Amino acid sequence: KQEIETLERNYDELEKDYQELESFKSQNSEAEIQLQVLRTEHTAMSAQLNATCADNEEIKTRAKADLQAKEESWKTRESELLFEMSVLKSRAGKAAADDGTMENGEGESDPAILKARIEERDRRISELEDQLVSGEQQRRALHNRIQELRGNIRVFVRTRPFLPNDGAARS
């Protein structure tokens, strides 16, 4: 009788363990399903993020190109306006000197235009000299960097001279 009771208790414990195991199996399968869903969502979100980043880079590149084009047009327009201002200033100074008398013709020999062109060329020469100085500085920096790298390579591959004992050791 005790043996039967012991077996019944063991059977009840095994049945409880079996039910727990079944419950864990169902929870595990639900967790695997949820994991698969989350992986799918993650993959979709990653693809969407990559597409958005690519679009963002494309927009950024286009914006930079547009900005450079606008800057160029503004610089050109600024140069034109400075030239016009120079011409107008020269003409105003000439008009004041001539006591109000004005010339009718605006030819190539107009001193105001010639003076403005000279000023424009002087300004351009100054800009080019500045560019030359900065280019020379950059060239020097790059030259120094190359020399430094060459020196580092020479130090790295430096070999010692052949000694008379070296030949005897091989024989």
C-alpha cells in the first residue's frame, strides 16, 4: 500500500512536471514566434533607415552643389557690381572736376571705365597673389610631410653593413 501511495505521489509529481514542461514549451514557441516577428520588423526598419540615410546623403550632396553654384553666381555678381561702382565713382569724380559738363560718348577711351578696369585688375592681382601665397604654404607643408615620411621609411629599413665574420658564419 505504501508503495502504491509512493508511486501515486511520484505519478502526481511527474504529471505536474509534465504540465510545467508543456507550459514552458508553449511559452517558448510563443517567444520564438515573437522573436521572429521582431527580427522581421528589425530588418524592415534597418532597410528603411538605410534608405533614409542614402536619401539624406543625396539631398546633402545636391544642397552643397546648389550652394556652390549660388556662391559662384554671387561672387560674379559682386565683381560686376564692384566694377560698376568703380566706374560710377570715377565718373562722379570727373563730373565734379569738369564743373558739371558731361561727355555724350561712352567709348573704350572713357577714363572712368579705364580707371575702373585698372582697379578691377589690381584687385584681381591681389586675389591671385593671396592664392599664390596659400598655395605655396600648402606645397611647403606637403613637401615637409613627404620628407618626413621618406625619413621614417629609411629608418625603418636601415640595414647594418656586411661584416667579415658574417661570411664565415655561413660556411
